[in-house]
Amino acid sequence: MTQQNDTIRTRPDGSIDTAYYMARGRHMRSQAAHAMFSPEPAKPRRRRGFARLFGAATA
């Protein structure tokens, strides 16, 4: 059996709080979907040709 560091969230009657974990899963899926369609951060473009060879500044 694997070691579990997190405690499982339970309701007052002792059963697992499934509503909490379902809401948590929906939130995580929503974040993943938003991350898929959000623009990527701008990356510096690689210099090509003479600019790379002679260290010219990029525009």
C-alpha cells in the first residue's frame, strides 16, 4: 500500500465528502481548459543568419 500524506476530507457522519472532491475536480478541469486556450507568454525569437553570426540586435 502507498503512503498518503493528505488527509481525506470527511463529512460529520464520517463518510467521504464527495461534493467537495467533485467541485475540486470541476475547478481543476476548468483551469486546464482555460490554460489550453490562453495565449502563451511571448518568447524571444531566435536570431538567424548574419544577425546570429555577428551579434546584431533584433528588432
